[in-house]
Amino acid sequence: MRTDNLPAADVKKRNSGIELLRIIAMFSIVVLHIVGIGGINNAYPLHSAGYAAALLLRSVTFCSVNCYALISGYVGCTGRKNAAKHVKSILNILVQTLFWSFLIALIFFACGKTGIKGLAKSLFPLMMHQYWYSCAYIGLLLLSPLLNFLLQKLSVRMLRFIEITVITISVYLTVFFFGDPFGLSSGYSTLWLILLYLLGGCIRLDEGFFRLLKSRAAIKCAVCWGVIWLGTYAAQLITAMFFSTPRYDVAFLRYVSLPNLLVACVLLAAFSSADFSMPRWSEKAARCTFGVYLIHIHPLVITFLLDNRFAFFAKTPFFVMFFGVICIAAAIYAVCTLIEYARQLLFGIIKADRAITKTSEAICSLTGKYMRFFEKWM
């Protein structure tokens, strides 16, 4: 089994390649939302070069959510936390999600863009499904100690059974894309994140699987992205000849599709083996990635700042659109990173981490018997 040849004391050391992939993945998510939610893809005629270019951007960036979830499994599979630290990690996500949900709603409320009802909903972001990834990720975190225990105890043979099982599920859902027999909701679910977490752990612990993915990574990524792009575009062009609108184009452009799964795994293997020194600012930026997601995908931000706001690119040459999307995504990412970093500084000033730590310890003490049993599996 692989442990990246790190001694026990250094296992928690940050992997610079993983942190870079985390940044790139979140930047790609911003690009994906600009092209999709921003209305660029739908603004172009189907047979135009601009549409093909916009679809290419979506095809290349669609694997980014899978990358983010795989990273969690890769980093977390060898970890061992006590009960209090595990509860604290869940509380951190909850507090961060609630903070941005309410603060952004409060700003829009002050500007007259939402009412009391919208403000009240922001206090329950998970119950109102404002952030699907936060909901699914917290579900994953609740089970992560058991998943880690499982991964650490399994033989290489059983790890490969997990790898084959997840890939087989992805193959099935790629071929029979019109159904959802496993309840994965096209990847928008806790169950899909759990499968990715297990697969990320397998990439770290199974040397053979890691080498297979890492070998000729650039070629594998190019092939997967080509299949996603050309397969989706071909389906749209062919069905457009028989129906008023393109159909059956979601076989590849989904989180659960095989090309999206494979390219994310290849990227994780390639980046995790990179060894270089990251500047201090980039390390801080990597810690802000989840905040970037929470800020730019807030429902009110989508409604008033993103939804169909970039459809005007359809009136420009496709290369202008391509360059413009990258620049706008970089600006959004930079602004959200700075805002999230300011939140982290604020939390440091008010000693929020200490309060969260005490809260997690209090929760553990109140459920002492259960936690002592639970801690045996961590």
C-alpha cells in the first residue's frame, strides 16, 4: 500500500500538487458556472464555433467537482482523528456555510433585493438546499471515520474490488444515462461523494492503480476530454435533426459519467506526485477554495449577478468569449478568495476556532458513551 513514502510524523504535511489541484478545481468550477449559469452556452446557435468553444470549456471543467471530492478521500484516508476533532471538522463546515449564507442574504436584504422570508431561509442553508455540495459533503464527513477504517484495513485485492465497482457503476450510468437506479442523482448526492472518497483513498493506497492512472496522464486527459466534448456535441447535432431541441446529450456531461470520473482520477494521480515549493500566498489561497464556492454560488448571487449575465458574449467572436470567460472567472475567484481570507482573519480575531473547539468538546462530553464507542473506529 502507498503512503507516499512519508514517515508517520509527516503524513499530515500538505502536498503542494494536491493543493494546486484544489485551486485549479475550484477555478474550473467558477468557469463552469459562468458558461452554464451565465447563459453563454445557450446564447450561441448550435452550429456556431462559439457554441463549440463554450461546450469545450464545459467539457474540460466538468470534472472539477469530482476532483474536489477525490482529494478528500486521498488526503483523509490515512488520517486518524479523535471524536472531538471529527466533530470540529463538521462544525467548521456548518459555521462557514451558515456565515456566508446569512451574511450575503443580509447584504441583499439591505439593498432591497430580498425580503424577510429570504433572510430567514438563509439561516437554514442546508435544510433549504442552498448548497448541494455542503449538504452532501457533511453527509460524507459523518461517515468518513468508518470509511477511513475500512480503507486502512482492506487488502490491495479488496481495494481493487472497490475500484472496479465504482468504475462499473460509472460505465452503467454512462450507457444507460436516462435512468438513476442507484439513487446517485447524476452525482449531486452524498452517495456519489462517498464513492469518490473511497476511490480517492484507493488511488493513494493502491500502488498499481496509482501508477496506471499516472502513466501518460496528459494523453489520457486529452482523450477523456475529447470524448466528452465530441460525444456531447455529436449527440446534440444528431438529435437536433429529428427534434426541435437537442436531446440525449447528458451521457457524458454528468459527474457520474465514465470520462469525467476517469479524467478526475488521472488528474489526482498526476498532481499528487508533483513535488515543488508553493509560495505562501498560494497555500493560503488553497485554504480559501471552499469559501469561493460558498460565496459565488449563493442563490442570491446567482439570481442577481450570474444568471444569464454573460450571454452577451454570443455577439462576440468565440476567441473573445474564451478569453473573456477566463478573465472573468479569474476576477471572481480572486475577489471571493480575498473575501474568504478576510473571514478567516475575522474568525481569528474573535477566536471563533476556540469556540468551535469548545463546542465540539461539549458535544462529545454530552454523548460520551456513544463517542467512546465511536472513537474505537477512528
